[in-house]
Amino acid sequence: MITWFARDFQDWNAVRGVLIGTAVGDLVGGIVNIWGTMQALTNGLAWGTTILYALLLLGALYCLYTGSRRPAFTHLR
């Protein structure tokens, strides 16, 4: 919900804060998911969720890395 409501942020510092929070949440969620899968608390289908966490983490890190160098976002609505 936070990232949905933050989609119209114009201030880079606000966007950066949301991206850092998202990256930390994805990292912790991925670690817990891997731990649960390795301990056999979930079935083998949990690896799909682990891949999703990894992709979301990579997306947040990419946006953090390139975000401050790009011009302001323009919305075509």
C-alpha cells in the first residue's frame, strides 16, 4: 500500500525513503522465506516466492541506483 500511494511523489528524498524501506522489507522477507523453505516449513513452491522477493529487491536497488541521476519523472495522463 505504501508504494502504491507513493507513486506520485515528486521529492527524491521521499521516493528514496520508500525504496529503502521496500528493499529492506524484500530482503528480510526473502531471508525468512528461504529459511522456512530450508527447514521444510513450506513446500517446494515457496521457491517461486523467493524468486519474486529477489526480483523486487533488484528492482528497488536499480531504482535507488539510477533514480537520483534521472530528470524528474513526468506523468503522461
